[in-house]
Amino acid sequence: MKLGICSEVFNGWDWEETCEFVKKTGYDGIEVAPFTLAKSVDLISAARRTELKSAAKQIGLEIIGLHWLLVSPEGLAITTGDETLREKTKNYFFELIRFCSDLNGKVMIVGSPKQRNVPAGMPYDKAIASARAFFMDCAKEAKMAGVTLCLEPLSTAETNIFSTAKETLDFVKELAHPNFKMMLDVKAMSSESKPIPSIIEDCKGYFEHFHANDENKNGPGFGKTDFVPIEAALSSAGYNKYVSVEVFDFTPGAELIAEKSYKYLDSIFKKQPH
């Protein structure tokens, strides 16, 4: 298993400086939040994309992929009755897929809770149909780019659709596209009644990425969430890809978050080469 960290922890840092620190701390990869680089990926030139990729590659740091996909530009929506807006969102999603591919990223984490919310007055079945059509088109584009889309279950406090692992898993199975999977997040799973190891077992073979954080929204090792049974469940499920640190409380500072999270995860996952 490999260890990674999400780039928004270092928002405001120079990209090259970020990559150097992440690699020095011990991580294998970095997961990019596009809004930390530009308001829209359309604004990131081909030359700059090459620079971003090369800077990471030169120090031996893998660009895992993208997350926080639709934070900016503002006003995008996946589940909407406005066909023009949905088409605009899909076209931008295609741009994100191309950007991910240009960086040699392999996964795109589809969280974006506000942008996928079922709007007031829209029947749930219609929202699912809208999401199905949207993601099928995006999955086809992702396949051509060598990228896998990973739908993220998020709690009902954040969104009113795909708010449990089971709901997300059922949707992924229904779509049945090799480039459309799911991912699991410790904080989000903590909101469910089922134990985290059981959720991991249920989703075996269908999740392509994993976010490590504490139930308290900080990094792993900053709270009471025990990763020993989580590591055991991941190993039992045969998962050997990235465990990537994502936090929502930045008050400890980027350096402490990165270093303490890595130290804790490394102590748990040390049996797995990374």
C-alpha cells in the first residue's frame, strides 16, 4: 500500500516547494485539488501542466490524481433539470479528465457534495437518471484518457444523494463501467451505523481509492479513530493502492498535519511495502 496526501493542505505554497516537502516527509504521492492551482483548469497552459508533472517526477513523487473537482468555477451542477447547465458541467468535467491525464494522474475522486445535491422539487429517481447519464458519458471519456472516476459516499450532513457506501456501491454496480468505481473515506464512513471494516468488506473489489482522516476532520492520528482494524480490513480486501490523507481542519498547520499523519499511518501500514 502507498501513502499520499491531498494538496489543499498546502494551499498557498509553491507547487515545487510542496512536492519537495511531501516527498521529504515520506509520502509516495500527492493528490491534487485543482482549485489550488487555478480557478479553472482551462487556465492552466500545456506548458505549465508539463512543469507540474515534471517537478513531481524529478523528485520521485507520483501525482495520484484529482479531487475537489467542482469547487470552482462556481455554479456547476451534476444533478439538475437545467440541461444547459448540466452540459456545461459535463464539458468542464471532460476538461478535468484531460488535465488529470496530462499530469499522469490515474484517479479522479468525485465528491462535490453541493454540485451533486438533488435540487428541491426534483424526484430522486430523476436525479439518479441525471447522474447516470452524466457519469456514463464521463466514464467513456475517462477510459480514453486512462483515468478512473471514483464516486465518493458522503454523509447526509454534506449531501442528499450517494450518502452511504451501499447507495454508492449499488449505483457503481448499476453503471457497470470499468472506469467508474467508488472510493472510501474514513470520516464519511464514521457517520454510518455499520462498522468501517464491514463497509470495506462490502465494497471489496469496487473501491479504487481510500482517504485517511479522523472522525474529528483532522488527520489520522489526531483523534480517536483506530486505523489498526482499518488496515486489517483493507489487507483482507486485497487493497494495495493509495491511502491518501485528506483533512478538513487546517489549524495545526500543513507541516504538522503532514508529518504527524504520515508517522501514524506508517506505524500502522509498515507491514505493507510503499
